[in-house]
Amino acid sequence: MAAARWPLLPLLLLLLLLTAGVSPETFGAPCGGTLVGQDSGVLQTPGFPGPYPVPLRCAWVLDASHRQEPSIALYLTQLYLLSGLTITQYAYYEREDFHMGEQELLAVSEQNALDSRVVVAHSPYLVVRLTAQRLEGNQLRALPHLLTVFGFNITWEARDGSPKPWHACSVADCSLAGACLAASDFKSFGCHCFEGHHGEDCGRGPGCSESNNPCRNGATCRHTGWHPEPRCLCRPGYAGPHCETRLQAGNADCPAPASAPCTDCATGEKSRFTITVRLTGNSTVSGLSRHQLERQVRENGRRC
């Protein structure tokens, strides 16, 4: 008779979970919760910066109703997700099935992940939801440092009104070669560069050392996470991958001396190419995200 009861234990456990309001996806991977009466804090995926268990569903409720004129700022300083994260403000929030004044402020996607720095709610409640069915294919990836970072580690603060500007930075402002960190008072943000990189925006890397600088003619060398190889920012009058080519005076598009007719450049006629990249099952190609691919296509398309 005792042995017959054992098959009922998994069902009883599931019933207990549902009765307690805990989704089966979050069991064994604690995340989310309601933060009441606090003025600042950190939200992060389980095990950050390592991988988190999937499937995963979490919700963080930031309750600033203790303030007279509440505003809540969410700083997306270390956001490495490309999907599955939504941020919504409420005039009143008690639980998922009982709330008022709902307004979605941001749904993270490949198109806006690198451009989003801060989300401000001028309401007493802000809910951050994460839904993840898989790990690979929706994480920001860039060589060589951002290959094993998962999820997010973001900060928030609550205050009365908006007495000061809302400033922040993101991994994009750190050239994908460093992490954006907030000061303890949230009055300033800065980049903490990965090993081998330095500079205010971590834009100087090992490929731009004094002994290994590929740029010529006084060009500025940048070795960032955007590109696996160093990039040269040419001075006016020079062009080429390493700024090795001097341009003709009065014609910014044609190198000198002109080894061949440069009629297209001289007349300003340029060809326009449209490239469509469809990524199936993965959002990266050779370590580059679709955002990076589009950025490179735009940059290369400006060349004559």
C-alpha cells in the first residue's frame, strides 16, 4: 500500500507549486520577486554572467508607491539579451491578474538592444519580465570577450520626480570591449575595460599598441569589439584600410596619383546595393550579431 502512494508525489508537488503561485519553469532557478520600500538595487539573471537554466520565466516588481511623486529608472548597463525582456509601468499593481494603468515601455529586440540605455517610469510600479525558452541565438555575441556572457545585470533606482537628467551607458558605449558600471549614487557611469583594452570607451586594444600599429599617416587606431581586426580612422586627405593612400587635392573620393579613370567618384555617381541577411536558428555569423553586420554594411557602403 505504501509503494502505491509514490507515483502521486510528482502530481502533489506540481499542485503545491501551482497553489503557491510559482510557475513550474522557475522551479530550481530562483529569480524575480517584489521589491517594496527600496530606493535602488540590482536585477540579474540567475548565475550571471554564466548561463541560466531554461526554460525560464521571471518577473521583478519594483514598488515605489512609498514615494510622493515616484519615478523609477532602470539602467540597462550590462544587457546582453537580444529578446525575451519586457519592461512595463503600472499606475497600480498587485498581481498579474489585478492591476491598472498598464503601459509597455520597452520590449528588447535585436534592433534596440544596443541602443537602449535607460528606461524611466513615471509611475509607482515597474514590472520587468523575462521569458526564455533557449540560451543560444538570443545573446549578444562579439569576439573575443562576449562569447560566454549570458543574460543581464542591470541597476535601478527610485526617486521623487526627475530633478536631474537620466544618464547611462551600455555595452555599445564601451565598444563591446568593456562593461558599463554605475557609480553608487547613480550620478555617473563609466566603462570597465576587458583585459587588453583601455581608453574612456575601451576603444584602444592590443592591435593598436605602439609596436603593433597598422595605421599610417597619423591615423587613429581603434581595436574594439565591433571588429575582430583593428580599424583606422584616417585624417582628412587620406584613405584606405590603413590610411595609406593620399587623396587628390580637391577630390575626396579619388586617390592620387590616379592610376585609372575615376569618373564615377568625380561625378558623385555611386551604386547602391541592398543586402538582406536571413539568420536561421542563430543570430550570429562568424561571431557577429545581425546588428553588427548591418553596421558594417552601412560603414562599407559609404566608401566610393
